[in-house]
Amino acid sequence: MITATQMRGARAMTGMSIEQLAAASGLPAATIETMERDEQEGPPHALLAVKQALEAAGIIFIASGNHDEGGPGVRLRARTGIDEGIRPENLNAANDD
């Protein structure tokens, strides 16, 4: 499933606090803390809930050996439709805020 290290990394990449992940996964914050601290696998339902919450936040979990020869990891999904603001050549007094 996912490891404690992947959970910590994914949460850091998304900027989620333990409390936010707990709310998104429907688990108590204490359960999240225990799962992140303990390298042993947690309860399957809890791992699945955390995995789904982090995937909804844009995380892709990478299994061991999927890319090159590295171990399990996480990646942040490419964002689409990001507002890049106003291009420098289009700046003028009319769009000054």
C-alpha cells in the first residue's frame, strides 16, 4: 500500500497539516500521527482512506522499482489550468491592483 515516509512526504508536498489530512480522510488526527511515525503498515481501511485523500489533493504514489531503481516515492500531479496572471507585455495602468 503506502509507507509512513510516503505519507509524510505527500503531506509536505501538498502543504496539508495532520489535522487537514485527518479531516479529508475521515480519521482521527492521532491515527494519522501514529501511521506517520510507525513504519509498520497501519490498518488497511486507514491506509486506503489516507491514500485516497492525498491522491485527491494531487499526489501520485510511486511503488518501489517503478522508476529507475529507486524505492517507493511520491510525486505531485502536474496542475492544469493554473492562473499565470498577466503577462508582462500586457501590464498597464488599467490592470493595476
